[in-house]
Amino acid sequence: MKKVTKILGLFLLVFFVVTSFSSCSRDDDPTNNDFFAGTYKGSISYHDSDNDINANDGSVFVTKIASGTKYNFAFSNGIPDLNGIEFNQQGDHTLVMVGSTATSYIRIDNNELKILFIKDGKTWTANCTR
């Protein structure tokens, strides 16, 4: 009986571990999760009157904050973060920044992040994938 209990316990442990890892997959969609955190890698840049930062191997860590419609973007390579950016869902799996224009937009889905954000003489760009 002890052996059966050990085997059953081991089976439940393996099942729990496999389920936990599969729930944190790269296929998580930022549009339909209450909580989202993901890293996008690719080319990023930042320009202002004092800085000119470019990186082809940069990253952006994206998190959905408590409001459910706002996101934070933490850049690598010393680029200042963008925080509290509000989004609307467009289509089934795409988020687009509220107030997007031809010269300022952020578009995010489960595979791709595109940023051209201009504010107060500062410009952030990103062309990244996950």
C-alpha cells in the first residue's frame, strides 16, 4: 500500500509541475490574460537631446498592470521605461495604444511588439519578437 501511495503521489507531483510550466508558455496572449508578463527581443532605440541609444539585441519586458488596460514597458540598455500606457483590443489577439497616430503608436500581440512613441522630444522605438 505504501508503494501505491508513493507512486500516486509522484504522479500527482509530475502532473502539477507539467501543468504549471505549460501555463507560462510563450503563447500567452496579452489581450485575454488578467495578468501578463513577457519579454520581447529585437532592435530597440531611444533618442532625446542628451542620449542616442540603439541596440539590435535589446529587450523589452512588458507587464499588464492592475487596471487591466494599462501596460508597462521596461527596456534594456539603459533606455527609460514607458509606464501606464493604455490600450484597446483590436481584433482577436492584438492590442493598440489608445491615441495611436501615424507618428506615435504601440502595437502588441503574443508574438510581436512594435513601438514608435514620441513624447516631449523623446523617441522610443522597438521592433521585437517573442
